[in-house]
Amino acid sequence: MPHPPPASRHYDLLVIGAGSGRMVLNEAVVSGRHTAIVDAGPYGGTCLNRGCIPSKMLVHAAEVAATVRDAARFGVDARVEGVRWADIRARVFGRIDPYAAAGPDGARAAGIDAYEGRARFIGDRRLLIEAPDGPSAASGGPEGGRSEGGGPGGPGGAMEVTTEVTMEVTADQIVLATGGHPDVPDVVRESGIGYETSDSIMRIDALPERLVVIGGGVVAIEMATVFGALGAQVSLVTRGPLLARKAGADIAARFTTLARERWAVHTDASVVEVVRAGDDIRLRLADGAVVAGDVLLVATGRRPNTAGIGLEVAGVDVDATTGRVVVDEYGRTTASGVWALGDVSTEIELKHLANHQARTVRHNLLHPAALTSLRTTAIPAAIFGDPQLAWVGQTLEEARAAGLDAVAATRELGDTAYGWALEDTTSVCTVVAERGTGVVLGAQVMAPFASSLIQPLVDAVTRGLTARHAASTPLWIHPAAMEVVENALLDAARLARG
């Protein structure tokens, strides 16, 4: 057990949240300053423990299984003999959990006071740090399932927080980086039926035979991809007309068509009742349809972690509609000396954006006379489904809605030599450009490794390059999948000339 801290302490800088918030406390910040970080644990935040990193490790296992099942069309006879879920899970969390557990000691070794507890404002830049209630992840929910944050014990299970802390601290500067949590609709929460969220689904003890997913975005698609490829029958229920709507109407429509070939997809659907019938969890939809499975995953979005931490006492304004902390262009809240970054204050909930905001806030703390603005444009995103989706900047619809005279060029991966190698018939790359100038306004990709193929287009949007310049300046390796990007850029350049 660590030695108990003193009853009170003052810091030059204190960070609440050990995900992207930890990046604020680099060597330059820590040197010569009395700094601290507080998190109820596990350290590392959502991305490391229950988000982008474990999900992508699971996605890769799913891709291996899918590749084996699809091998015959390439002349290779193979089959999946079985899926060892316990081993798959252990590979993921056997690597992640020790890394997270080492977080507090790693911070202390860097000269940072690390607290494993919950921070709550009790005044102007005055906090009470309280010991969390039991495990860092919530315990089981009703009907033997889990509510948000739940997770089993054993390998890959929830880690206990051992440091008991109840003390007051004050700080000259405070950074809020408390992240967010899954948002669960009332119809599910009030049903009394056990459910999983992104916090718990990756740590379940056994593969479901029939997985029902509510949602049509990143988490819904990635987890449907994982469990579908590993053998589960997947039903997906979404309120919208298409899956992956943030990828743009064309890509979303293409992906939804592909998804219907492998999952039971219910679009324009709202859940009006959730009940248990024997071993089944049954969802009754507004149109009278019934969707049944043995595991229910709720993936309907996230909410910022702003409730119950005393923000009103500290003078930190929160948006009444979204629940997000209100910040200015530099990351400053309405309370003097209090900053915020990441999902607690940002609509676009992406780890790479939160990391960039952490670097920006860090700069602003170190250079108060030369503040840098938070990035608001050219923010790429991806969904690691099958196939992957990625996008950056504006879709054609968004550009035209913004009053721009825009054109869009779409090229198929199957038209490239590498597309022939893959026997690909569905992958596409779309480039949106401004007519006349040819400046690249945005791009969307649906293809294997779309999350990597999008990167030259991220660069083009970020730097305001023309499609012609982005296509003709570099050499593009032949034959490689990246040629679909080159071809889409060249087509967009031609269209933009008008």
C-alpha cells in the first residue's frame, strides 16, 4: 500500500483524467513545477482500456477469421476450426491491463503526484479527492448482465483501485480531461434487462450466439464486425436510414448495402420495449418487428463526464443540451485557471483529436502570451469495420450546403492492379474539390486499410492543396492500393476545371 498523502496540498498544475490528460504533463511542464494527476482508474482512459486500442486488437482477430473463410475464392482451401474467445480476450487485455496498472507509478517516476481517486470541486480551484467505490469498473447489472462500465473478473477483468485517498487539494491551474461514458436510452435502462456497452462488451466471458446491437455508428459497426466474424449472428437496429452516416451519404449507402449481406439490419427503427423471454432478450420495434438475441449491446453514443464533479461550484459552465464543458478557442473554461480538453468538452470524440488538444493546452499553459487555437477542421475519422471506412473534411453535400461550388470524383479500387489482386468489387475513394480552384475540400474512403489510405487526403485538406498538386507532386507506388487515391484526385482535378 502506498503511504497516505497529507491532508491537503497545493499544486502549480493538476490534471483530472489520465487518458489524453496525461499528455499535458510532459517533462517541460513537470520540470520546476509541483504537478499532480487524478483518475479513478484504470489509468490510460477510454482509448487504452475500453475503446480504440482493445477494439482494434479484436478487429484484427476478426479479420484473420474472415480472411480464412474467404480464402477459397483465391484458390486456397481453408476453414476456421474454432474460435478461442478466452485466448483472444487474454491476448488483448493481458497486454493492456498491466500497462494501465503501471500508469500511476509511471507518473510518480516522472515526478508527478498520482492519485487514484475521484476529484470533485468544492470551491474555486479547490478539489476533494475521494477514494472510488470498489473496482474501477462497475459491477454486474440486472439479470446477470452488466450496465455501462461492467466487466468480469479474472483474466482481462476489472482492476481494483487500492490507493484510498480523501484529501483536499488546490491548484493554480487545473485541466479537465474526464472523458465520457456510454449513453443508454431510457427504454433500455428502465427495462431491468442486462445489457453491454463499449465499456463491457470486449470483456464478456463467452461469445454470444446471437448479438443484438442498438446503434449505427463506430462502436456498433466495429463490434458487429468483431462478433459476426467470430461466429455470432448479428442483428443491428438503428434509428437512421443508413449506417455510418458520418461517412457521407454515398459511402454510407454502399456500406449499409454490404452490411445487409451479413447482418440483419433494421434501419429507421426505434425500440419501444425491451423484455426477457426465457434465454432471449427481445426488442420490440415501433413497426411491430421483434429482434431477439442472447446478448444486447447498446451503442447509441456517449455523454461527457461532467455530472457530480462540482463544476457549478467551480464556475465552470456546461452546455445545457450536450452536457459538455464550455471552452473558448484556446481550451479555457469559464472559470479562471481551469482548462478542458477531449470528450468532456469536444463534440468530435476521437483520441487523436484529444491528444492534439492536450498538446495545444500544454503549449498554452507554457506560453500564456502566445496562445494557440484548438484545431476545428481537417479532423480525420475511421471505422474499422469490414470494409474499413475513413473520411476527412467535407462531403459533397456538406460543401454545397456551406455555399461552395463543389464537385466529387469517385474511383473504384477494383480498377487498380492491386484491386485485381484482392478481387475487390466494392471499395471506393471519393475526393471532393472546389470547382475552379481545385482545392481539396474533403474525402471519403471505403476499402481495406481505408484508415491508412485516407492519410494523403488528410494532408491535402489540412494544407489546402489542389487535387492536381496532391496527385502529381509525389510518386505513387505501382501496383499498390494507394493508386485509387491518386486516380480519384486526378479525376477531381479534371472535374474542378469544369
